[in-house]
Amino acid sequence: MQTFEVQGMSCGHCVKAVTRALQAQDAGAVVEVDLASARVSVTSRLSTEQIVAAISEEGYGVKAL
């Protein structure tokens, strides 16, 4: 599991956008989003760089923790 700080998420639509972006690249990805702490935990075959790129493409600031 990898954890990321994602800036700019504020609602359920944001959660869906991030989840869909990751699952589009890895259908088996498990994505857990905590809006209150701006954290996204991902279990996936994707590399850290691929995850960061997918979230960034949705318009969010992201960094690995």
C-alpha cells in the first residue's frame, strides 16, 4: 500500500475522479480516500510515479508520503 497527500479534493466527486483515474490504469487497484486528512492510500501494481501522474492529470496536487 502506498499513501499520498492529495491537495484540492473536497467532495465525493473528487473521490470518484481520483478512484476512476487509478482504476482506469489498474482495474484491480484498491483506493481509499480520507478527505479530512487529504490522504489517498492505494494498493496497486502501478508504480509511485504512475499513481502520481494519474492523480495529477485529474488536476490535483499530489506527493508521495
